[in-house]
Amino acid sequence: MSAFSILIVVGLVIRLMLIGNTGFLADVSFWKSWGLAAIDHGIVWTSFNTNINYPPGFIYVLWIMGKLYSLFGNPHDFNSYWRENNFAFLLVSKSIAIAADVFIAWLIYFFFSQKDRLKKLGVTFPLSPNFPLILSAVFFLNPVVIIDSALWGQVESFGIMFTLLAILLLFYKRPYLATFIFITGTLMKLQNIIYLPIYFIFIYRSFGLKTLIKSLSVSAITFVLVCLPFVLAGDLSQVLFLMTINSDYFPWLSLNAHNLWWIVSGAKGLNVTDKITVLGMTNAKTAGLIIFSSFYFLSCLLLYLKTNVRNFFLSLILGIFAFFLFTTQSHERYSYPLVVLMLFLYPFLNLEYGKFATRFVNLKSYLKNFFGSADYFWLLYILASILIFFNIHFGLVYNYPQNGWGFLSQITTPQLTIVSAYFHIVLFFAFFVFVCSQISPLFLIIPFALTAIGLTLTNSSLLLRQNVSLTAFKPIIANQDFSILQVNKSVNSYSGWKSWNRLSNNYFYYRFGFGAHAKSNLTFDINKKFKRFTADIGIDTEAGTQASVVFQIFGDEKKLFESEKMGKFDFPKHVEIDISGVKYLELILDDGGDGINNDHADWLNPVLYP
């Protein structure tokens, strides 16, 4: 038996020992529910009639889970199928990611055994015969990889597998097949979309414009093929829904990700909405997107200015790491690809180890060269593995304490998670040593400059002392008893674009405002930046004759205004109130004491004055 086979056997034995752990129960339950729906009713039905929030391609994977389980048991046997410790389903569901673990380990072993090709791609440092095996072992036995697939039951390795395979095919001059696989992976695991710009920049710089255009065409064809059931059913709008549903599905600062927003929230990321105002009138979500985009631009610029395999992997690392660190709503698992991509980056850095004598005899000389050495890289890799493992483990035991690893669960405290978040940020900037060796350090100013520009532009109205429409703010609370809040549209617009309608009261039309429905509460964090608030109020034209509401305005829980009971045929009334020093502005709709039937009511042209 070869050494690689022994490695796979050992890794699989470790995983088999952990499969019986019920892991992240909610995710496993979702796999059960969605998988059963897929085998019983099909791909399209599942997308419409379950709470699935994964891209359309992943429903195929769920279908496979359901079919595989049918070989072991009856998925319609309620008591057996839905039992938390149903080993057969745990085995089936976790085997998807475990199979991906094995495939990635093989990819590492195979690719780094190709010495001639590695030389052509830029590896100049001689690699030992055991190097492919060592690199495979570092991945396959990494606790991060094991906890995610075999313990938690998630599919990070399944997603990154497509990206890695596509990248390696690019190195073998197969851009169209690579693109087919890459886009398929994106439709399976949406986080892969983060790599999209970097991927196509590499194709353009390596193969030219003509190949780029053809690759984009392959992308379109792949999209249609993967989504063919939706195409045939005439429901492509549902595909768009599945691809965008997560944009605000978890509106919190951090979903247990130890990042910038975990620090801002004081280790309470799941309890703080990302619509809070953090700078002027910029909310956390917008600020996070600006910061992320700024650093992502630098990663793209690095690859564009100096296109090689080394910078391709480095750009991918910086892109996914920035996404994890700086965007709100980030999950604890989103930094997982680092432990894979760093291994592919390492050989292309062509780093030497510090000599033994230099390390311990001439410490000053060793430290001088440390940041350009293999020692520095492996320090980063070990630190990344520890931090990511701790973060994923925290996400697991935060929800299911019984499924964690004893000692680590006991020492996991809010204070330690914040320390972890700070170390994550330090680790991110530690990668810029590799950036500076490729492009001028002056380029590092760019993301900070872009962030400053972006935050300034989002606050331009405030800086120029201009009036601001309240619709520029996202409510931190938006509750109502019927439908969902509509911005610049009437309540009935909630049912889709065919029903979109302008705000109006007795056929007085308004461009800006909120279409709401009693009883409702809209709360905005205006951050004490405004002195006066004005709006018109009234029942929307689309409401029936039974409509009647009372409008109320609160500032920091103090009532500032209450209207008389207003009905269908009342003309809009103008409101003007003092909001000096108010942080939280609440707009309340009450049903007037006669029920909520037809209570479509509008806050029309709501304006804040500095």
C-alpha cells in the first residue's frame, strides 16, 4: 500500500469515528427536509415550497443525499428518519464533504508531483520527493477540514473543490472546461462567487480577450444547463431569488465569525442588526461592503499588474479573507478556504527555510530575513489553522454545546473570541508581506483611500448639510402584521414586479416613502445627526374603504406625535417635528381600534433636516 493510500485510510478512520456526532443539528435537519422534498417532488418544487436558501445547483446534491439514504432506510419512516442520531443519514450527508476532502487531498498530491509543470508555472525551489505527500497530509489531517465535514456536517470542502479543479485546469490550458466546472461550483456553493472577478482577470491576462469572451459564453451556457429544470418550467426568476436570498437573510453584524464586526458587537454579533449606524449616516452593512470592496480591488489589481500563478492564489486568499473579515452577516466557516488555498500558494512563493545556525546563533540576522522565509509562511499557516478551527468550533458549541470537544468548549469565552477576532485581522495584514514583494508598497494605500472615499460619499449629504430622505436609511426594526415593508412602493407591490405601484394618497402621487400596513413598527438609527423631521401621512389609494389607521412617531421611546384616526378618503396630512438629539426614530402604525383589514398606510416623502 502506498504512503498516500495509508494517509487516506488514516484520515477516513478519524472521520468515521466522528460521523456519529450529531454535529450542527439545524444544518443536518435542513439536509433531511430539503433532500426528502427533492426526491419526492423534484428540484423546482423544492425551491418554491421549502425554506431552502442555497443556490439551485445544491438541490441536486440534496437529491443525491435523499437517494443515497433510500439505500439504507425509508425516508418516509418519520420516527427513524428524523431521529437526531440517525447514523445512516449522518453518514450519507457527511460523506458528500468527506468525498470532497479525499478528492482535494488527491489533487494536491497529483498536482505537486508534476515537477516539470511546476517549473513552467514558476516553482524554482527544489521540492523533495515527499513534498506532495506532506502537503496532502497537512490538508487531509487538518483539524479545520475534519471538524467542518465529519463533525459539523457542512460542505465547505465540496464548494472549494470545484474552484481548485477549475484553477488547475487553467494551468493545463483548458479554460473552457475550467469555466464550466467553476460556474457549476458557484451554482452549488454560492460563496464561490467571491472568486469570480479574480478568476476572469486571470483568464484575460493569461489567455487574452478572445478566450475571455468565449469563457463568458461558456458561463452563460453552464448557467442554463445547471438551471435547466427551472428553464423548462419557466421559473428562472426563482433562480435569481435563490442566488440573492442570502443578501439579507441573516441581518446581523456577525454570524459567529470572529471578524471586525464581532469586535464591534462586543462578541454579540448574532444579537445586533447590521443596520445600525456606525459612522455619520452609514450603516454597518454598507461600511462593511465598502471596506471589503476596497481590499478586494487591491487583490484584483495585484493580479492584473503582475499576472502569475503565485499572485493568482494570493489574490484568491486576500479576496476570501477580506470577505470574511469585513462584511457583515459573515459565517464562522467563510474563512475555511484559507487552509486549502495557502497550501497551493506556498510552493510558488519559493521560500527558503532559515538555517539552523542562523536561527539560534545569529538571531538578529535571522529576524532580518524572517519575513521572506518559509518559517514565516508556516507560522501564518499554523496560526490560520488554529484561529479558523477555534472559530468553527465556537460556532458549533455556541448552538450545540454537547457536540463540541470538552476542553476547548470549557475555555471558549467571549473575551477569547474577541482576541481571536483581533488575531484574524493581524493575520490578514500579515499576508501583505507577500504583496509588497510583487508590487510597490505604495499600492497598499489604495484600499484605505478607497474606504475613506466610499465612507465620505455615503455621508456627503450630511457633510454638506443637505436634507436627507429617511428612505436612505435601512430600518433596524421593520415589523408589520401584513405583507412586508415596501420602500418607494405601495404595500401590494410585495407580490412581485408585476404588481409594483407608486405611493399615493387619493391619487396624490409621491416618489419617496414607505408603504406599510398596520400594525407596524419602523425603527431607524439616525445617530443623533438631525434636528427636524417632516413627512406626509395617509391611507394609500390602493386600500379598501374599511381602511383606518393612527400614525405615531417616537424618538428614543418618547412619543413626539400622534395623528387623529385617518381613513380612506382623508387627504394626506403634513407632519413636522423636532428630533434634536434623537438616535432611534420610530414610525408606528396602529389599526385605530377596528382591526387591520385594508390598513395600507404610507409615510410619504419623509425627510430629515440636519
